[in-house]
Amino acid sequence: MAVLKKFRTRWWSQTDEPYEGEKKEKPITPAWGMRYDVRPLTISQLDECWRLDQRCFIDGEAYSRETFDYLLTAPEAVSYRAVTSGGVMVGFVIGLIEPDHTGHVTTVGVAPEHRRRSLAKRLMNQVEEGFAKRNVRLVRLEVRVLNIAAQKLYEGLGYSITQRLPKYYSNGGDGLLMLKSLE
Ligand SMILES: CC(C)(COP(=O)(O)OP(=O)(O)OC[C@H]1O[C@@H](n2cnc3c(N)ncnc32)[C@H](O)[C@@H]1OP(=O)(O)O)[C@@H](O)C(=O)NCCC(=O)NCCS
């Protein structure tokens, strides 16, 4: 996930309380054969997305509601959600087309009980397709050095590590910059 320093005060909030309901719920393991759809993610799903993000990023670095408000209304955003057949959001990806016209995957997350069902792979493929339709040729993203699951996901999709980003995260953790050419 990305930390955009120029937006830091806007993108991060230490004051947002975790969603109470989500803290107490014990999710039931969903059936393995279950079907999911990938659909556009819009501002109508602001609260659902923000709450899901808090379940995905338990390292204290979940985006604030204000950040999602910004991301989901930005004209340069390319965003999708994965939903169950009942319409419940269980995954999301948000990309931004940067001023230099690179596609920037700012965040991707899947609800813990729906992981390892290729949802992140589908969401990433979809955001890349969305970027390509808007003539983006290069995609970048940042990932924690310790986040092996995400690195494996990105490597499997053809992303390569190009740079280490010392103390990139607010708790002092290092990041890795990964790039993929869409050409
Ligand atoms: C990282 C994350 C998005 C992966 O979501 P997912 O839907 O489970 O991923 P997929 O099922 O599409 O996995 C695709 C590939 O990624 C890799 N992968 C995913 N989770 C993995 C794990 N826990 N350990 C090792 N490899 C993993 C595997 O190569 C996998 O392919 P395989 O299942 O055929 O082996 C999810 O674990 C998550 O939401 N984590 C918390 C938020 C986060 O870290 N986001 C990324 C920030 S940079």
C-alpha cells in the first residue's frame, strides 16, 4: 500500500476509531465453491470499503475515511471491488493515474476469510485493464518488506522490485517499489 507524502495529513488519521462491529464479529469461513463478481468501486461504497480496509490492514496503517472519500471521488482513480453473490464487498483495489501517467496501485485488500481464492489476482488484473484503457503503460506500487504474501502476489503478476524505500512507512518499516510494464 502507498503512502503519498504530499497528502500525508490528508491520507492518514491517527484519530479514526476502528469500526466497533467489525472488531467483535467472528467471520464464518465461506464455502469454497462460492462465486464472486468484480465490479467498479464508487463513492456509494465509501463506508463499506473503509470498514473492510480496517479488517485488512491491522498494522495500524489503515487509511482514514477521509482518505477513501478523496480516493473514491478523484477523477484519476481506477477502482474495483470484489463482491459475493449477495452483494457484500469482500475485496477492493484502488489505483490512481499519476501526473506522469503511470498507474499507481495505492491499495488492495481482501477480507481475511475470503483470501487465497484468487480475488486479489482478479482485482489486480482488472485495475491493470482499467489503466490500459486510459493509455497507462507503466504501473507502480509500494509494499512492505515484511509483507511476503503481497510480494508473492505482485511477483506472480509480473511486477519486479526496483528499489528499496527506507523507512517508507509511518512506523519506520521499509518499503519496496515494484514496477510492471503493460506493453
Ligand atoms: C495480499 C492480499 C491482498 C492477497 O489477497 P488474496 O485474495 O488472498 O490473494 P490471491 O488469492 O489472489 O493470491 C494470488 C497469489 O498471491 C500469493 N499469495 C497470496 N497470499 C499469500 C500468502 N498468504 N502467502 C504466500 N503467498 C500468497 C500466491 O502466489 C497466490 O497464488 P496461489 O494462491 O495460486 O498460490 C491479502 O492477503 C490481504 O488483503 N492482505 C492484507 C492487506 C495487504 O497486505 N495488502 C497489500 C498491501 S501492499
